[in-house]
Amino acid sequence: MLLNHSLLYLLGRGVPGLVGFATIAVYTRLLPPELYGQYALALAGVSLTNVAVFQWLRLGLLRFLPAYGARPAILLATLRVGYLAMAGMALGLGLIAWTIAPDAQWRYLVVLAVPLLWAQAWFDLNLRIAQSQLAPARYGMMSLAKAVLALATGTGLILLGFGAAGPLLALTLATLLPSLVLMSGPWRGVGWRPAPGLTRDLVAYGLPLTATVALNFVVSTSDRFLVAWFLGTDAAGTYAAGYELGWTAVLVLMTIVNLAGYPLVVRAMETSGPEGAQVQLRQNGLLLLAVALPALVLVVMLAPNLARVVLGAPFRAEGARLLPWIGLAAFLAGAMLYYTNLAFQLSWRTLDQIWAAAAAALVNLGLNVLWIPRFGLLGAAWATLLAYGVGLVLGWWLGRRVFPLPMLPVDALKPVGAALAMALALWPCRTWLGPLALAVQVGLGLLVYAGALALLDLAFGRSRLFQLLRHGTLVR
């Protein structure tokens, strides 16, 4: 089931991910680093506020909707009222940001950011409903519609002279329309009266996790603001472009596995207890490794050509230097977010998770302050990599104390071996440049990886790996 659902989410999240690469390519060609930096900083502020204010609603939805499957209207009514209350809080935060904005341009961007925040939070809540209801087709249609609308409308507005405001206006429209058109059904007939006991449960479960996710966002977004502080908005734009390219290339595949696997883990926990959840977690971890390693090898080995093909000319040199480090950071982040952190969520010990996230955030902030003035953009990338390494190690150590996280099976060595074979095959052609060369490099790498993985699986246990990924057990 995990493999089947992951393939469906691959279409639903992978295709929008390709549109996301196109978005980076178009925007970095149409916007200079200064304007791209304004757009990236505004978007980072919206994302961080979205997590800090609204994340507890989405986390509670994922955790509690399986238990309220027979009467979801009770949960949805509580969530809708909670969303409206948090939207009011977000407006207050927007007024504060408008007051302290340094100039008229930034005040204008704040005015655009508040509606985007509302639309994005509502869109994300509806995405989680589709995910929890095991509806990858609906999830995919929403994600694809958002990506295509944002790119098309944002490109048009930039060409009309809207500058950094163009992509923000486009993104607001692109997040609002799919939510209204594609997700009206689940809310039909839902009232406006929250359940007090359920509200308390949502807050108790979600707030500690919200703090954790917000701290993780500090690791992934604070560097943009610190780069802007030390080096200027144009440097922040250059950094953001390279960061998004490397981050998306690796983490989007791990996110797809988590989208398919997390609801299955929760359902296994509800129906079979910790033992059933461990079986599903082992599957999730193995598939995470199998899909992330080839993406990581491609980003590390092909960084110069990837930056040359995707990024605009002012962003390429720094992007090529950043890509390997950001790719490694994304790999560690995915392992932490989608594997070790699940121990705290399954055990309801979400408060304990804060310690690992806080340590990672402190490491990231401290190293950014020390390294950005000395090493520039590479210092920010190194700080991110080390911070996620600290978070992963601490998360594993603390997580095993509250929930028995399973070790990955010996079959996990097969993707590692296949990734090494892939890297060796790409080494002779790593310096090739151009779009055609990139297509050949990616095709060759994936072909070698798939062939090596199949050969290793046949040589050391016939079809054991694919059997484990599909069914979660090994039939001997």
C-alpha cells in the first residue's frame, strides 16, 4: 500500500515539483537578485508565520481525523472556528510588521503578505484533509492547480511591471482558487460550533509540535534574513534561489513518501498498536532512503550544470557552490522530519521534541552569525547542514526513549550500494554543460541506480526489498 500511495503522490506532488523548478528558472531570469530577494524574504516571512500560527490545526487534523472518521463534522467545525481565530491573530501580526517595516516598498509587501498568509493556511488545511482521507488524486489536483496558476499569473504580472509583488499576488490567487473549487465537499454541512473538549485536545497535541515545526522553520528560513542583514537583499535573493533548487530537488521526494506513509502509520497505531506502527515506520524509512539517495547524488554530482540550466545568469555561480551543501542538508532534514520526529507524535510526547528542534535552531542561528560575515553564502549553507545534523542525532536519541523507533532492515544497504554505483557512473560526465547534457546525465544516473538496485535485490535476497516496500513483511 505504501508504494502504491507513494506513486500516486509522486504524480500529485512530483509534477507540481517540476513546475516549481520551472518557476525558479523563470523568476530568476525575470527578476534581478534584489527583487527576487524581496520576494523570497516576504515568502519566508509568510511561511514562518503560517507555521507559528496555523500549524497546530493541521497537525491536529492529521492526528485526530482517523479517530473521527465516522463523524468528521465535529472535528471540521472545530478546525474552522480555530482557523478564523488564528486569521485574526495573523492580521494583528501583519499590522505590527507594517508598523516596523523600513520603507514604503516593504509596507506594500506586508499588505500583500497578509492575504497570502490567510489563503496559504486555508489551502494547507484542505491539503491535510485530502492526505488524511487517503485521497492522493484530490491532493495532486490541488497542488498542480496551485503550481500552474502561480507560475502563469506570476510571470504575467512580472512582465507587466509588478516586480516582487507580482509573484506574491499570483500565489494568493493560486492558493485560494483550488481550495474553493476542489475542497467544498468536505465542508458541506459542517457547523460553526466547536467542541470544547476537542479544542483542548487539539491545543495540547498541536502546540508543542507547532513550536517544534516553527523552530525547524527557523533553521530553514532564518538564514535568508541574516544573509540580508549582513550582505544585502540581493545576496539573500541569490542565496534563496540556490537554496530552493537544492532543497526542493531532494526533499520533495521525501515529502511524497511521508504524505503517503504518515496516515498509514497513524492508522496502524490506532488498529495494531506500537508493533503495527513499527512495521509501517520501517517501510517508510526504507522508502525514504531509496528515493532520497539518487536525488542527493544528482544534486551533488551535477551541481554546476543544474545551476546553469535552471538558474538565471546572476544566480548561477553561487548556486553551483551552494547546491551540494543544501542537498545534504535537505537529506538530513527529511530523515529528521519524516522519521525520527514521528516517535514523539506517535507517543503523544510532543513536548519532548522541542529540545532537539531548539538545539538545531540555536546552532543554526549561532553559526550563521559567525560564518556569514566570514564565509558569505557558503557559511549559511554550512550552518544549515550542521544544524540539521544536530537535530537528527538528538531527535533519534530522545525519540527512542519515548517510542521504540525501529532500525532499518539490512536491505537498506542496497539503495546505498546502488547510489554509489550511480555516483561512479556520473563521475566521468560531471563536467558536461547544457540542457541536453543534463537530460543525459539524469537519465544515465537513474538508469544505473535502478539497474544496480534491481541487481543487488536479486543477488542478496530475491525481491526482498520490493516485497518489503509493497507489503511491509517478508514472505520466506
